[in-house]
Amino acid sequence: MQTKDISVGIIGTGYYVPEKVLTNFDLEKMVETNNEWIVDRTGISERRIADENVPTSEIAIHAAENALKNADVSPEEIDLIIFATLTPDTVIPSAACIIQNKLKAVNAAAFDLSAACSGFVYGISVGSQFIKSGMYKKVLVVAAETLSKLINWEDRNTCILFGDGAGAAVLSQVDDGYGILGIELGADGSGGDFLNVPASGSLHPATTKTIEDKLHYIHMNGSEVFKFAIKIMGEAALKSLNVAGLKPNDIDCLIPHQANIRIIKSAAKRLNLPMDKVVVNVDKYGNTSAASIPIALSEAVESGRVKKGDVVVLVGFGAGLTWASCVMKWAKED
Ligand code: UT7
């Protein structure tokens, strides 16, 4: 997809992670695993876990407030809130509406977006179209998860991987030539069973049997997802670069979905990119699904790693199966 006319970019970022840290050593006491295996196979050392009584919207609001502050935009100026999550507080109302109310973003339309770990980049893509069309001026894209609520803490295949967290970005018109230059989105529903929560909707409404059978938890075929990720991350990034008329060696900063260090390294290799151009925080937070890219982006902006004029590439993959990549010329002077 080629992006034309009005230039749209990110003018503010923010993130939030819960305080509670769960280390690999803590997990050693919960399931048959060990720190060495987890670090070696995933690159993860620890992850953050939200308190039991904290819904996803609550951590999302912290990230959204930080992004609004960073963008110097008030909640009333927001025209639309897009909330990417696979762990909404409830099916209805949407968590986007809960966030809209708590932020007092009284002029904003709001909806949830379901594209799993690709959700933030899908959200950036959808939100930017509203600005390009002239319908809206400011769009807040928030991505947050409390995956700890969907994890079977007896399943070592999944419980070592995921964590809780939130990230957000404010989209607006930016100077010509800056902002989003290319987007690639995709889906392959034939791989839906590789990563799913079987009893989470109309297919298997909750019963004592679905709970006994643990169908309300995340189920994953790790090696199939791994194979898909290795193939799609580099491919998606290359396609979005191609739309932007750029080459891998134009990249100043790659922000990949933080699922597994081996997947991140393989994407960097495919793009022939040295690891010092790749943002990695999977060691600290594990896989926070939709939140992982905006958390990594916010940290990179905050540390001064991303500067005005830099070519930044976001790339992710996730359940669905889905994938998404976005190339931007960073528009904000910090
Ligand atoms: O956002 C998308 C979300 N999902 C992903 O990104 C997942 C992508 N997949 C992966 O990251 C990797 O496939 C995993 C990290 C999940 C697994 O790594 P792997 O190198 O593919 O391991 P494996 O599943 O092939 O298992 C190797 C061995 C097995 O033992 P045997 O059969 O060789 O004796 C597993 O039973 O490791 C065993 N194993 C573990 N051992 C210690 C699996 N999980 C664990 C564990 N601790 N937690």
C-alpha cells in the first residue's frame, strides 16, 4: 500500500509496565523449566505481571497519558482512539470506550482492533488513513495486554514467554516528507489454530467443561509459529521498505515485535542489519503481544536512539496469523 498526499506521523509516544517482576528463577519454582533454557531459547530473563485486579484498560491509560504528554496534545483534541489488544477488559463495552471515558477524551470515537501482536502496526495504519482522508486530525493508537490473565501457569510451553505491558502513540499531520512512508499488512487465516484461545467467544461459550479442559487459556504450537515468524518478519519489512522506495541499508532503527531473540536476530540477518540498529527489550519484558512494538519504540525515543529524520521500521507478526510493517521518517524533534 502506497501512502500519499498529507504526511502523517507519530508526534508522541508513551509506555507503561506493571511494577511486579516475574523472573525465570521464579518460574523454575512453578513449572519444569530453568533459567538457562529460557534465556538460550528465547532471550527472556524476566517479565512484568499486572495485579490480579488490574484490567488491561488501566495499564493502557497510563501509556496513553504518557503519549499525550509527550505529544503535547490534550485528551479533548483526540478525534479517535484505536485500542489494539487481545485481552480487552470485556467483550462489551470495548476497552477503547473505557479508555475514552477515563481519559476524558470526550470528542473521540473509539474502537478495539483485533490483530494480536500485529495490532499496534495495524492500528497505526488504520489511524493514519483517517488523517490522510481529512476526516480526523489527531488519532491515539494504544496497545496493551494483560496476557498473564490468559496464561496457564502450568504450561511451560507458553507461561515462560508472555508478559504484561502497554504502549501508545499519537498520530497527526507532520511536515511533508516525514512520517509514514510505507506500510505492509497481511493475514493468513489458515494458520489460526497455531496460536489461539479456544473458549474465548461464540465458538465455545464458557462452561465448567471448557474451564476443566483449560480452553480459556492461550494454546500455542510454538515451532509452527516460530517457522512462520522467521519467514514473515524479514519479508514484511522488505515489502514496506519497497513501498517507501527504500532499501534495508537506509534503516536507522528497526523495532521488531519482541517475541524471541532468535526471531529478532533472524529478521536482522535477512535485512543484513547490524544488531546495534535493532531495538531489543525482550529480555526485560518478554512478549507483551500488541504492546511490544510501542513499548520498544517509546524506550528508543526516550533514550534518544530515535532522532528526527531517522528511518524507523516497525515489524511484527502474531496470531491470526497476521503480520504488519511500517516505515517512517521520524518526524518529531525531542
Ligand atoms: O507473538 C507470537 C507468540 N509466539 C511466539 O512467538 C512463539 C514462537 N516460538 C518460539 O519462540 C519457540 O518455538 C519456543 C520458545 C516456544 C520453543 O522453543 P524451541 O526451540 O522451538 O523448542 P521446542 O518447542 O522445539 O522444544 C525443545 C525441547 C522440547 O523437549 P524435547 O521434546 O526435545 O525433549 C520441549 O519439551 O524443549 C522442551 N521445552 C522446555 N524445556 C524447558 C519446551 N518448553 C520448555 C521450557 N523449559 N519452558
